[in-house]
Amino acid sequence: MSKMKIPSLVGEQVNRRIWPLFITNRENSTPDDPAWREFRRDSRDGVSIFGRCLSGGEDARGTLIFVHGFTTNGGIFRDFAYDLRDNLRVNVITPDLRHHGLSGDKPPTFGTGEAWDVVACLNWAEENGLRRPFSVMGESLGAMATQRTLAEDARISNAVCIHPPGWPWDAVGKSVAWGMDGFLAGLPESARNLLGKFKDSAVGVGQLINSAYGFDILNDGDARCHTPHPPGNPRILYVFGQDDSYEPQKAREVWNHFYPEENAQAEVLPDQAPNQQKWFITVPGFRHFPPGPTVFEWDGFWPLIRSFFQV
């Protein structure tokens, strides 16, 4: 896709203007366990990405990159990494995306920039001889990165997208609106009335993100703008809580974009339709975090993931 050029602002000025709106989590910890290894690898645009790798041992059946959501980081998911390793028998990489954890400060892009971060981890895994196949699993922002990475890299064999917003502009719009709701709730009524008109400021924030990168990176992050046939021909699974505020039907549009000629049936499990290339599962009673409960807490989550990976 051609990249529309936008007059660029100085990156640090853009950072100072945008990122009081988006507070990302910088807490970091790696377990005191020799099975973990820390690393750094530069992303395509020079952002230093910090990652951790949990070894699956000599019998590992592959390597999975788990990509965290907005305002969290890879270190928060260390217990989940053990679950992934033990359930799937794989090496598990948990990176910090840009502007999260111990990675570099370039602004979040809700798709493209984060896909570059995932590719950096794939490069590190390949350079260090980690076992294939390579798989990527992401939640929320990380799932947006996962679905966008499919157009970038032929090394991905399996992709799992857990409750992703459908495309960047929708993610930015809702994030700004919800952030403003929380901010305004703590103000006196007179201040709420005065500042409430700025609640719908997503367009301005999105333009600042684009300006920081010098092209229309938000629209570039929309997976529907890229090839419907990912170069690695990966198997793709979407898992969504039915009550998610990010609207499963929007993610379903992206799911429909992949392999459009395939007559894939949604809401059937991988072991019920093993010949499909893609699956979309909606789980009643679950939603995004916060407030949750998320699909990670669904008692069918691990059986679904194991069946997808054919464990």
C-alpha cells in the first residue's frame, strides 16, 4: 500500500503533546528462573524492543510470541507464559511493545509500528536458532499487531487474535473517549461542562500519531488494507467476548478479509472444522479488560487453544 506523506512534526514535541493522554505501564520484572533469557532487538524504525524468552527445553515443539495489550507489558504476563509453555510445549517470547515496559518511547500506532516490533522478535528468534514453527498470539493492542504482522512476515505459521479492536482509528477513538470519561468524572461539574467538548478528540490524536511517523500509519495499520492472503499461509484464530465494548462484529470484518474465498464457518471449534484455515469464536458473558472478565478466564479457553495448536 502506498504511504501518504504527512507534514512531520518534531517527534519529541509530538510525544509531549500526545502521551499525557496515554499512560503506559513501565513496571517490569523477569522471574528469577534460569529458563528465562532477556534480549534487545531494534525494530524496523530503530525503536529498541525489550523482550524475554522462556525456554521450552530441548523438546520444544516451536516458538510462540505473546504480544501484550495497551498500557500493560510483557513482564505482566510471566505466569501466562508458563501456562503457554506447559500447555503447548513451546518456547515463549514476551516482548514489550514500543512505549511500554523497557522498550523505546516512540508513540503507539495501534497496528503497524507494533507489527514491526513483532518482526524484530521473529528476527531474534531466527538468529538464535529457536525451534519452528513460529506462532504469534496477541491480546487487544497485541492482537492488532498480530493481525497486521500477517501481511509482513511469511515465517508465521499460526496466529491467535484475542479481542482486538478492528482497526486503529476505532481503537484510538474509543481509547480517547474512555480516557476522557475517567478524567472528567473526577472534576467539578463546571470543569466537566467546559472540558467535555474535547471528549471527541480522537481525530486530533490520530493526526499527531501520523505526524510523528511522517505518513498515514493509522490507516496503514488496518489489516483490511493489506493482502488477504498472508504470505506464510498461517492458520488464524480469533477469540472474542460477546459483550466486548470493542464490538466483535468489527473484528469479524477483519477476519472475513483473510482468505476471502474460503467458505469458513464462524463459531465452530477447530476440532469441529479441522479443514478450515481460519476460525472465529465468540464467547457469551465475557468482555474486554477493564473491567472484564476476559476470555482468558473462560473455562473453554485452554481447550480451544490446545485444539487450535493441535496439541
